[in-house]
Amino acid sequence: MILLRVVLAALLLPNAVFAERLLIEGVTLVDARNGTSRANMDVVIEGDRIQTVQPHSAGKLEADRTVSGQGRYLIPGLWDMHVHAATNASRYFPLLVANGVTGVRNMHTTAKDPVALCLRIKKDLADGRLMGPRFYANGPIVDGPKPLNPGSIAVANAGEATAAVRKLHDAGMDFIKVYDLLPRDAYFAIALESKRLGMPFEGHVPFGVTVEEAARAGQKSIEHIDAAMLENCSKDPQKLRALAAKFVDEDGADRMRTRMEYIQLAIASFDAARVRPMVQELKRHGTFVCPTIVLVKSYAEVIAGREDWSALGSVTVKDWTDEIEEGGPFLDAVGRAHTSVGVLMRELIAQHVPLLAGTDIGNPGLVPGLSLHEELELLAKAGLSNPDVLRIATVAPAQFFGIESHAGAIEPGKDADLVLLMADPLQDVKSLRKIDAVVLRGRYLNRADLDGLVAKAKAPRN
């Protein structure tokens, strides 16, 4: 009977996950929502969903494949909530999965047609032609008339901004990403149109908008602890805003010099006493913050000459080397922001502002998957408890996307995106690196499978 069911499932779902009935037996379940665990549990997965969760003592369960979970800990899959992975999906996705990352939020791609690329990735993942994490994407950034990044949608006024939101909404993108150089009227037009369409807007806080204004406007998440927050906490905000206004209109080398001057002044004029009022406003409006502390740390290490990039092939490292040579002074300036970032992080944690775990992979020095683990360990060092670190990497994304009905927990009916660990993450956040297996959309990947994914990502490209 079991064999017949499996054969029928294979015939009915030729491009989907093979619908075997998998039993993980005698495992310790970790509830990331409340930081508790239950020992000696059995979990049955069929297709891409969890079917049964019960104590091992409750009786034998029917399965096509049984895996021992004795001495192991089962958690929901991890999310990296700030990636640039679309154009490097063939290299980045295997590394993400091998490190327990079963979901990502892609925040921009410089592809010629970013919407088409993101839609193709979504379809290939759904059809089973591509193996990788669940994929939420914005397509292109929406920025001002002289965008910082190639591939952005340039808008100069409220009308163009409204049209950009409608275009991305109708194309099937998941959210709007706003960026540094948006004019004020364009930014608030995006806020209004996004609300009208029920489409979140997320990203940077533009230079002409304060963090408090962004929170009140309904921006769902603020990415990074950098320019906008530092400007809000500066003893000389007027001078910083004047530099920002100059930066918006410049090009090339002039723009880079002004950007450097802005960052250096923001760091030098940082006033810790101004942090709390800003953070309290974020909490009041439920604005998520994705700190990407590892980005600041990686910039400092890149400049210091760290080359711990063995998980990637030589092509990517060469790209980073070129970027470092072009933007070294900028990377160095950002890398010096450690002290102010630490103050901001401690206050965000103390005020219980909702946080997300993200890395900004695609930037120099960041390795897919591995950098998420480093980010989680940095969050723990900043003051988050181990249970809170786990919650931010698993439950918070489900809350953020409004998918708690089928994600973020190990319960019947939920997505079968899971990580089997060899040690207890509630005791030590570094246990999240000790991965024995990953279940991705119901597909069981053992340690040998995961090592194979890493080898695939490192393989030379023709």
C-alpha cells in the first residue's frame, strides 16, 4: 500500500518534491516561538508538509523512510532576510541550503530584466527545476532620478513613484524596496500607493526622510544600521542633510567624495543620547529592523586583508577584489562604524524592536549561509538571548510575511522546511552551525548531500 501511494505521487507530481513519507524518530523538537523543547518526539513528513508530530511513546508510525533523530535537535528552517542572490542563484542557493537557510528575501538584482529573473526563479523553484530556499523578491530598487545602483527604477516625483509601485505590483513582485536618493514627495507617494494596493514597502530610509517619518509612514522594515540611523543620532544633522542633498545631485568621483564625507561626519558626530527617542518610535509603529551587523564587520575585515572565502569559487573572490580596489575608502569608512552600531543594537534589543536576521550577501566578504550564522552570533554578542536569536531567524520572518499559518513552527500542516542539529541551539547559538541534515520542501538532505552542495557551489564555471 505504501509503495502504491509513493508510485502514484511520483506520477502525479513529476516536477515537484518526491512525495515519500519520511519519519524522523526520537528527536528533540525545539519550539522557536517560546524557546522550549520536547524530547523523544516523532515527526512524519509527506510531500512538502509536516503531517504528524507526536511523542515516540505514542506508538509506531508508518513511513517509507525512517531517520533516527536520537541525540539530535529539530528546528524550523533559517531565513536570511537580506540577500542579493538572484543573479548568482546557481552558486549561492546550494551554499544557503547547506547552511540550513530554507528561505530568503532578495532585495535587488542588477540583471537586465530583474522582474523576469525573479519570476523565473520563483517558477523554477515551484516546478522543482531549481533547488533552493523559498524566495521573496522586490525585483528592482526604486530610487531617485540618479540611482546609486544599476538596474534601479529611477523616479523624480510623486507621479513617477506611484507608477513604479503599480508596475511592480502588477508584475507580481512581493514588495517595494525604497532607497537613499528618493525625493520626499516620491517616497511618501510610494507609501500611499503601497498601502492602497496592500503591498509592503521596505528598504533604506532616503536621505530626505527621517527614521521617525519612515516609521509613521508605514515602512515595514529598515535595512542596516547605517546612514539613516546615524544621521538621526547626529549632533549636526543639518550639516549631514546638506551633504546628502549635494550627494543626490552629483555624479562619479564627486559623489563618492561627498558620500565619504557624509559617512565620516555621521560617525564622528554620533550622539548616543539621541538613540532612544528614535528607537521608541520604531517600536511604537512595529517597524522591523534588519541590522546586518555582519556587513559592517565584513567591510572592516576585507580592508584588513581577511580572505576566509574558501566556500566560494575564485570567480566570486575576483569580483570582490575588483570591488574592494574601487571602493576601498568607502568600505573602510563603513567598517569604522562599529562603536555607534553597537550602541544602536543594544538599544534596539532593550526596547524590543522587532528584528530580522539578514546579511546583504552579494557584498564583499560575505559568504552565503556562513555569514548568516556569523550574523546570528553577533546578535547574541549584542545582547539577544539564544532563544531570541533562534526566533528572529525562524519565527520573525513568518510573522513579517504573514505566513504563520504554514511556516515558522514544527506542527502538522506546516511547511517541511527543517534543520536537524547535532547540539542544542537554546544552549549555544553556535550549535546552529552543527547541521546533520536539512529538510527542504520535504526533501531530506543528509550530511553527505549537504557537502555535495558545497562542492557544487565551489566548482569552476566554464
